[in-house]
Amino acid sequence: MTYDEIEKLAEIKRRKKITGRKCAQQIGVSDPMISYFFNHRESLSLDKQEKLKNFIDDYPEYVLIRMPVKSE
């Protein structure tokens, strides 16, 4: 992955509130390795990068909205 692709993936991960631990457990690496990857200090194998991308893309995103409620 390029620098920009990793940054975009990190932004989606933050927006969806996915922890590094969840990512690490899902793809089978240590927690620090995920941190190093997103800080551009280490790289992951292409297979693990693909698993990580698919996990983050498929993770559900929840949106909270305010709605007026009529009190009775």
C-alpha cells in the first residue's frame, strides 16, 4: 500500500471507531505491529494488508442522530 492508501485506511478506521487491537486480532498480528503499520514504521505482507483492508471496509459504521420526540 502507498502512504496515501494507508492514511485513508487509518481515517476510515478512526471514523468507524475500530481499535488497533480489533484489527490485530482479526488479521493475526500483534497490537504493536498494527500501530507500526499505521505510523509507517513497518509493513505488512500483501495478504495481511488485503485482510486488513477488507476487515475495515466491511466493519459496520454507526451514525447517531438527534430526533425530536413528542412528549405526551
